Amino acid sequence: MSKTIIQTSLAPQAIGTYSQAVRAGQTLYLSGQIGLDPRSMELVQGVDNQIHRVFANLSAVAEAAGGSLDDVVKLNVFLTDLADFGRVNEIMRGYFHEPFPARAAVGVAALPRGALVEMDAVVVLPG
């Protein structure tokens, strides 16, 4: 099976040795996204803004591959403060519809660039 690298300027460029996403067949593996603004490559401020920016970044990469957040089957959430998990749930409702994807949430000591939240996802593309 061949793999295709997915890249878009509408999401932050990779800041390490990884791709924004890799497509293998109809499955798309989205790399972790933090709340970086893709234009400035600066971290947006505040947990709510970071959560919104992460969803926007994931959405942009999924769309570059021909999918959308509606096609996400698995979402992983990493938080430096699990007390923010309620905010993730509330904000997530604006980006996802039932049936919701499978999900894991993990508390971590730190994230790149001092981010408060990071998410990655697995998408099954239509067609």
C-alpha cells in the first residue's frame, strides 16, 4: 500500500521531522496539532482559543485530503490541565456531530511551545 503525504498552508507547517498528515488507502492519520496560528506560527493565547485553533488546524488538514471533521473516527486529546477537559467537550460540540468519534484524553506534564492542548486524529476518508 502506498502512502501520500498531505500538506496545506491553512494549518501550521511541521516544526519537526513529521508530516501534517499521511494517507494510507482511505485512512488519514493527522499529526498532533497545537494552537498555532498558521499565518504567524505563534501560539494563540488562552485555553479556549487554543482549543478552537486546534480544531481549525485539524479541519484544514482533513479538508486538504478530501475529508472533514465529520470523517474523524478517533480523536486523541492531550491537556496540561485536565480541569480544561470540560471546555474541550463544550467546544467540541461546535465542530463534531453525533455519532461522535472515539476519543481518549490524557493529562501531560508539558506540550510543545508551552501549549495547553494538543490533539491528533484518525480519519476514514469518503469514497
